[in-house]
Amino acid sequence: MKRYGEGVLFSLMLGSSLNGYSQGLTFDVNAAPKGNIPGTLYGVFFEDINFGADGGLYAELVKNRSFEFPQSFMGWQVFGNVTLQDDGPFENNPHYVRLKPTGHRWKHTGLQNEGFFGVGLRKGASYRFSVWARLPEGGESQKISIELGNSSSDEWGQAYAKSELVIDSKEWKKYEVELQSPVSDPEAFLRIFLESAGTVDLEHVSLFPVDTWKGHRNGLRKDLAQALADLKPGVFRFPGGCIVEGTELGTHYDWKKSVGPVENRPLNENRWHFTFKHRLYPDYNQTYGLGFYEYFLFAEEIGAEPLPIMNCGLICQYMSATCEEHVPVDSLDCYIQDVLDLIEFANGDATSRWGKVRAEMGHPEPFHLKYVGIGNEQWGPEYIERLEPFIAAVRRQYPDIKIVGSSGPQSEGKEFDYLWPEMKRLKVDLVDEHFYRDDNWFLSQGKRYDDYDRKGPKVFAGEYACHVKGNARNQFWGALCEAAFLTGVERNADVVEMATYAPLLAHQKGWQWRPDMIWFDNLSVCKTSSYWVQYLFSHYKGTDVLKLTMDKNVVAGQEGQQGMFASAVWDENMNSYIVKVVNTSDKMQPVEINFKGLKKEQKLSAGRRILLQTDQINSENTFTRTDAIAPCEKENDMQVTGNKVSFSSAPYSLSICIIPSSSSDTL
């Protein structure tokens, strides 16, 4: 048996004892392919909620590095003679600090940053401190010292690591130094002292791990980025979510402010900073350090299609009382131009205006953008009247770009029923559906897409997550219900082009919303059961859908199917059939898979089965037991007799049955 990630191996009694149902279940699989599976079917959706960007995926460790927060010293402690200035070298970030001697030999001048719930340090890791600095009064060089440490340290000194920088220019200049931490500490500080008798100005104070994802400067936190890459996502949706809309005009996510030199990217208010009084984080802002260039680059590096979502002139409709709060329909030109310019940024020649910006940032080749979403979770006639001119402009200038529209925030009901016909009328390419629903809803939706119009727009299940009744945590039961739902998504891959769980990331000490796919703190990552469900469906999505039935009915938890859900695919790369079986009952159930339409020379072998299961359905992975629930590989527990494959399906389990075919020309 083989481990997946750091998963534990479960000892399951899968013998002939059924402990319940006395009669087995037979699934019939038509070996002839029913339709191709899009490479984008399973992906990830990123939004800067739960400190997902600053303090999360974005590896910067300094909070308020340019002193541009509404409270300029938020995140900082200052001591001695420190003053705030506002005529700095960067137009969009004019603030900086001036350090002067105190005039007393025993009183020191400096400042200390708290980081995001602390500065996370790993033992043996190196950290790159950088700062823009100058000597405003000119003269001889001056010196500052940099420390990484902890005020709660029981050692004689609070600093773990120290270094010095010599500031030697009257002009603004970037200085760097690396420090290595001898300890691991999730709640350290960054401290700076003025060490000489002159005046020093400091701007854009930054601290990054040297070992970022792919080694990029201004890069991503490596372990979180790797966890996303490991999902093998086919699509990467960004930057949100409600932050696309903003709380009021002027606070929506502006992609043009998120590109170019990082020192000059302005601060933006985060939609989630103090929206919820019960989960208040007034220091939660967006530095735009993780911007559209970084999003596109990351999508390229993990092999995912980028899907940017653009503002359509509406602020968050949950937060607006009247239509007058939105951009008037006759004033949308600059918003429409933002979309056209974004496509040029992603795909334009390096000599074009925005293609040149991309090239100067280090990527002369295009990003090959194919999709763009207009509006996040909008609804009503106010959305439709704004969406129409966007569609017309994109179709006119970029007819090959696929446009994603919205079906609103609900999975059914008045707004949903109004928007879908409008999406068809406007001929969008995909419609973004959102499902934050309870376990009963997910179990009732196994056939949701069976009767969707095959000639209309495709579906993007852009935000889904099972919220178990009475518990908002990442319980295994919720993930199992999601797996049941995804069998119906997979069966209907001809109409569902994409599916992404939401939200993606959550800081253990800074969340506003749960459940979430991946939890993290400053040093570690906790992958939930929902992560492993998405992982398994993505890794074994196959290339072609196959028809799977039980008594001529699809297996979707229907009456007489004993809580079972199932789908089947062919994978031409693995030369294998893959059958996914979800058992939502509390009974061990024997399953026989009967393959029909096999060629005479074709032989099946037992292959292997990957199992995701736990005996405690309300359990979850935690930071003390990150591998309590994880996939494990079962060998030699499927029996093959001719064209029939049988195994025992454990209670509350997801099984991925991989059944190789001896014939290379099966299809």
C-alpha cells in the first residue's frame, strides 16, 4: 500500500462481511466513450479572504511595509526619534519614516514590525531584508542594524539573528542583506535600530524568505504554492470574489494598480477587513504585492488556464442599498477599457502598450489568456444592462476570448431563474454558479446537470463548499458530500467546463469565513478532507466520460441505490478505466462493475484502488494531526472476472478504482 502526501494508512475490514445490506450493487459501464473531459474541469479559485494573500500565499513577512495603512504605524512599534514623512520617491506610496538620534546615549531610535500574527521563521532558513533608504542631510555614511527575534525569548538577548547595513547615498537607493534564523518561531519580530549619529530615511521595508516558490523575488510562500500545484488544477480563477467588487466605488480590485514595480503599487482596502464585527481585522489591507502579473505567472507555472474576474461597474451588491451607489451605465467606458487592456497585457505583443508592461516585468511571451469573467456574483437587471456593453466590446476586439457571466449568489430561486435565460440571450460562453449549501442539498444534487441544455452556455461551478448543518468546520462528512456532488459534475463534463472549491485558503489566526480548503499558520499547512477530494478528482479525471448506470439509472443517490454515487471515465494516458464510487451510507457494500462493449482482445486487470475514508465522519485534519484523513492506496483488493470488477465499498468512503486495460487501442 502506498502513502499519498503524508497520509496515514487506514486498516479497514473489507472482507466478505457486509454488516448490513445482504445484496450487492451492480454498476454497468459502457466502455464506449461518451464525450471528452475538458482539461479545466477541476481547478482552484483564489480570493484574498482569510489573509489569503498578504500574510498567506504572498511571502512578504512585513505588515504595512510602506506605511500606507490608514493608521500609518499600524503593525509597527516605533521608539526614539521616528517621524512620518509624505514626500517619498514612489508616487503611489509617498510615506516613509525618518530616523534621527535621540540626543541621549542610552535612548535608542528604531522600529519593530509585528508581521502577520508574528513573523514566521524557520530554522536554518535565510531571509532577505530589503529597504529603500537615503541620507536626507547628505554627509558621511550612516548605519542601521536589523534583527530577527522574539520579545518573549528567555535567552539573554531577544535577537535570533542580526546584521547591519551601511546607507551611503543622499539619493534613494535599494539596500539588501540576508539573515539566517537559527530557530523556528512562528511569532518573531523584525526590528531596526539606527546605529549612527546621522539621519536616515527608510521606505518600503521588506522581509522575504529567500526560498520562495520557484525562487522568485516578490514571490509566493513555497509550501502553500506547492499545495496548490499538487492539485494539478486545470484553471486558476483570481483575484476573487467579493474583493473584485469592493465595498464602495474606488475600492474594487484595480488590476492596473497591481502591476509594475512593487514599490509603487498602492494600498487598497480589503473588502473583508471589517465587514464582520464578529471576525474583525481592521488591519487587513491589500498591498497589491501579489498582483495580476504574479497571478498569471503562477497559473502558467502550475499548468492552469488563467481566469481573471473583472469588475463590471457594480460594487458588492450585498453592501449597496441603492443602484445610485454603482457606476452609471453611461459611465462604464473606463471599466470596459480595463478589460480590453487586461487582455492586451496577457496576450499582446511586447511592443503593444500593455504587452510592453508585461515584458518589462520579465515575461516577453504572452500568457495565452482564453477566459475572462465579467462581474463576480452579480444579479438583477442592473447586472445585465452593464454586462451587455462589456460583451459587445470584447467580442468586437477579441472574438476568441471566452466570457464568463454570473447566475448570482444562489444555486436556485428568483435571481438564478432570471439570470440563466439572460446569459443565454447574451450568449456568454460560461455561467458561474455558486453553491454554499448544506449536506442535504449536496446529496440531493447528484443529477443537477443531467438535464441542462447542451446547446447553451457551459457551466462554471465557480464557488462550491458543503456547509454541514450545525457545524461550519471542515468535517469529513462535508467533503464526502462534495465528492458525491462531483460525480454528477464529472458525468456531465460536456456541460460543466470548470469546478472550483471556495474559499481556498485560511490563516488559522485570521479567518473570516469557513469551511476552507487549506488552513495554514505562519509555518505549516493543513490540507482538509475537501482538499483531498479535489485532489483525487483532479488527478484521476480521465480524458473521456463513460456512461455508468445501475438498473439503467445514473448512480446519484437515488431511491434504491443505498446512498451510492458513482461516475466512470476512460484515461487514454493511463490506458485505464477509472470508476469513482462514493458510499454515503453507514454500511459496507459489495460493488460489482460490469463493463459492456469491451473488444474481444481486451482484458482488464485488478489495478489499484485509492481510498479516502474515516470511521469518524465528523472528524477533521488539524495542525496537530494534519494527516488524520488522507488518501491511501489499496492493492489486491479488487477482483477481476472477465469483464467484471468487484470490491467492497467501506462505509462513508470515496473509492477511486483504477482498472488497466491490456489493449492499447481500446478506443
